Amino acid sequence: MTHTAIDPGTEFDRQVRNLVERDCPASARLTPEQFTALVAPLRDLVTGIGDGTWEPDTGRVPFLLVVTREVVPIERTMARTTLRGKAEPGFVDRSFEPGALERFVAVKETCLPDRRAYLLFDIERGEEFCGAVPHDAMDTIAARGRTPLTIEEGIALITHFPGILVKNKCFSLGGSRSGDRRVPAIWISRHAPKLGWCWEGNPHTWLGMASAGSRRAAA
């Protein structure tokens, strides 16, 4: 188990560089300087929280920089993910019929603070919910005052911490729904991350429910 103290400002800068190196600015039709300027105001939100204890091997991280589909389409951000130590790019499963992915939007309970970029705090991969019915897992998360992750947040999690997605500890993303019984999820397929979906009433022993404590945007 790895417990590492990291300066939050330094970690924020790493996450920005990570997105730039993965060509997120180009996908957003922005220069690296314009992209950096877009997310730079968020840095002040982490510099006051003190050194964070990072435990990605246990599925927990203090914060994530999230860039939404308003800036970069989901298909492109997903294609820039990999498993730790692997080269195969992530992908969106064909089970999403044409136009379906666009209908999976953040539920109102997430109260997204910004439509373009924001910070997500106190993230848990949620393997305690492996084997639980997704609908029940979401009820438990809500009762704790937490919120399930959206699709974009799940992609951000494996983008910044690819080692967090491992066999038998994959996760659903109940913060994005399309008005039916499907719950999006990220798991491993063909040696790469895959964005797919499962039914809200069907448990899977290898699929938990990721959640977070809060979201904040720049003033």
C-alpha cells in the first residue's frame, strides 16, 4: 500500500501537463497556452488544502482536474487513456447505439459547478460496492452525502491515475444517466480501458461504484 504526501499545487500542475501531453488542447481546438489559461484559475482551490496523502493504489485520491465534453468530446478523452504500463488506447463500447452517449448527461444531483472545467474532491474508486446492485450502491452513496462520478470524471480518474483501474476493481459512473436503466461504467477489455454500461439492477462482482465528496469551480 502506497501513502505519498504530495504538494497539491505541484500535483495540480502535473495534471495540467498530463492533459497537455495527451493533446487535449488540440482536441479542444485550443493552443496549449489557451488550455492552460482555461484551467489555471482552479489552482487556487487546491493550494490552501495542505499536503495531501495520495493513495491511488487503494483507489483514493484527494482531487482531480476534470475537463468536460464541452471542451473535449468523450470519445477523444477516452481514446487518450491507457492501463498502467500498457499502450492500447481506451475506447467506447459499441453497446452505445448512435447518439446514445450524448444522452448520458450529469444528473441534477451532481450540481456541476462549471460546464467546462472544475475540480473534484475526495474521490473513491468504490470497490466496496463490487457485487452490489448499482441502484442500491447509489442510494448508499447518497445517504453518505457523497455523489457518484460522471462519465467525464471517471475518464479523468484513469487519465491522471491509470493504475487505479485494475482487474476486479473497476467501477460504475452513476452520476451520468440517460433516463433509462443503464448505468455507464469503465472496465478492462482487450488490455485497455473500456467505457460501457450495465443495468442498474444487475450486480457484478468486478464492478463497484465510484464516488466523490464535492465539486468546485473557480469563482
